[in-house]
Amino acid sequence: MSEFKIAQERKVATSIPGPKSQELHAKRLQAVSHGVGAALPVYIDHANGAILVDVDGNHFIDLGSGIGVVSIGHTNQGVIDAVSAQVAKLTHTLFTVTPYAAYVEVCEILNRHTPGDFEKRSALFNSGSEAVENAVKLARKFTGRGEIAVFDHAYHGRTNLTMAMNFKNMPYADGFGPFASSVTHVPMSYPFRDPSGMTGEEAAKRAITYMEKRVGAKNLAAIVIEPVQGEGGFISPAAGFLTALATWAKENGIVVVADEVQSGIARTGRWFASEWEPTFVPDLVTIAKGIAGGMVLSAVTGRADIMDSSHAGGIGGTFGGNPVSAAAAISVLQQIEAGGVLENATRIEGVLMSRLKALQASYPVIGDVRGRGAMIAIELVEPGTLNPNSAAVDTLVKHCHQNGVLVLNAGTYGNVIRFLPPLNISDALLNDALDVLTEGIAAL
């Protein structure tokens, strides 16, 4: 018997969006704030594995996973069972009032698998933005300093502090200021667009010089960096960049925060993307998205002395580490520990990179193919140049959507298509989706 409850196949039954989705969308426009966007206004009724089924009966191959959230697959049976059992026992009590075991177990697992062999602690929250905010709070408390350094092309969230930490103004911050202060933006290692031959160490020296001159090392509480940038376009820094930054930070008493909200929890074929540079060991790691199979949960995990630097009550929140979300997370994390999930991410990388590199060789509109595991992207350019080609991305995304493949754009210049499939997607489904993409590229 198949592990899937829905046939894992693409099916376009109506126009996209179909009549029922169009009807719902008209209601949405009357009821929901227009500030909440919709990349594809089809209304999903149910899902399983790597397939989304909308209210009109269209089956979409999901190459977005809710932006990396349902990494374990839609409606994973282990998550369903864990949530069902927990919701019948206890839905809420607030861990900081009367604790419960599931919160502790999630923290124990995260402490085991985040980089570093030092003593660790964890704390649970709700969103990725909230995890980043609390990591910054802890770094400031621990160091007694106030300044934070972040990187070009970064994305960290939509709260006031994280909006200040993002690189792009539109759509995340435009008109929403004033923003939190004491945040400095620093040049990122971007191999596709950096000067030819620039090494990771050279890119790090550029960033360090900027921090030393602009802020001063003695004033910096933390460096916050995504080991693979998410919204920025799946930018992986050149080898050695992260290690050189961390070495300088350690010499100067600066906390290094790895924002693994999108890249963590098996997404890149490792528990955390930081592990791809073994000599890079962050002090704190922020975690969210893929941790709980679609339930709301985030975390900060790291050095015990930093995590314990806050007074009691300084971190926490009403819903952070909710029992139902914690139960879902335990199921997801135990499935990764049991084996096969990391290997699936590596398998997916093999399929995606092989097909996309072949397309790049045939179509010069694809300037770069990059990423790791099931976190892969293509950057589109005007052929023969490095000029971003966002128009081609818009055309391709629309083509994929109209043919039953959900893909997402990304990138500072709007010229990146990212692939974030559930880690239990089959090779056949991946190849079908890539066939649709190929047709779209050929028609550009």
C-alpha cells in the first residue's frame, strides 16, 4: 500500500484559477486585508506528500512546501498521529506557568543536532522573526553591547527589528518605519556577482573591514547571517567566508547567530546548512519553518552561557512551545533521526542539479544554478550579461502555475526561481515538474 493518500501526480482540471477559487478570491478581497498577498490565488482544499489539491480539483506539484515548512511532506501521518493524540490531552497551559514534557524533549533534540560540541540550551517561540528577535536580545544581554551586523540580500522577518535587518525595502518594509536602530548592513559573499575569483576569505575581509570602520568591533553584540540566504535568492557564500567571519567575531567577543529558519531541519541534506562548512560553528542558531510539519513553532538553540544570560521571564511568550506544536516537532525530528530524510534531500539535489545544469548549458537566460539539497535555485539574466531578468522569471512562474506546478520566485532583483520541494517527493514528480519548467524556458 502506498504511503500517500492522494495520487502523486499533476492534474489540471480547470482554468487556473478555477471557478471556485475565483469565487473564494472575490470573498477574500472583501474580507481579508489587501496587505496579505497571494502568489497564486488558487484555494487549497487538501494536500498529501508533494501534491496540493485545490477546491476545483486541480492537483499541483508543490515545489514550495509552504516556503520550506512542510519539509517532511504534506499531512505526514506521524505528525497527524502526534497532533491528534496531544490535542486530546492538552492544548495549552503556558510553559512558563506550568511546564510540560514535550517542550523539554524538543529542546533536547535540538541541543543534540545543532552544530558545536559545547553545552547547549534551547528556548521555543512561534515564528522565525520571533526567534531572530530573541537571539538578538540574548546576544545583547550576554555581551552588554547594542549593535547588530547583518548582510546584504538578507531576510529575517516582518517585525520592527527584523524589518530593519532585511536588505529589501519592498515589499517587506516600505512605508512601515521608523525602524529599530543599531543595525548595520554589511557586504555579503555572492559568488555569482562578486569580482571573478574572489575567495571566501577575501569576501570576509571586505565585510570585516566594513564592520570595523562603520561600527567598531567593540560595539558589536552579534553578527546575524543565513548560511544559505533564503528570500535573497538561495545565495551560498564562498567557502571560507563563514569561518573567517566567525573567527574574527570570536576574537572580538561578538556572538555569531546563524539564521537557519529556511535552511535548517534537513532542508539542505544536513540537519543545518551551517554544517556544510565544518569549521563554522555559530554560537546561536535560529530555527523555524520545517521544524513542526506545518504547526507553529520556532526556536533558538546555542551556547548555554548565552542562552542562560537572561533573567527569568526575559524570554518566552504565551504560545511559544505550545504542546500541540511541540508534539508535531518531536514527530518530525524523530523521523529525521530515524534516517532517510537527509538522504532524500541529497537525492533531490541530484535530480534538480542535473536537470537544471543541462538547461543552463542550452539556455543562456539561466545565469547561475546553485544551492544544496532540496534548496536549489536558478538565477535568470539577460543572455550574455549579469543583468537581472525578472521579466523572464515572471513569465516562467506564470507558465508553471498554469500547468500545475507551484514554484516561487526570490532574490533581491526578483530574478530567481527557487525550488523547495517536500523531502518525500518522488523523482518522477520532480522530473514532471522540470519538464513543465523546460517547456516554459524553451518558449521564452
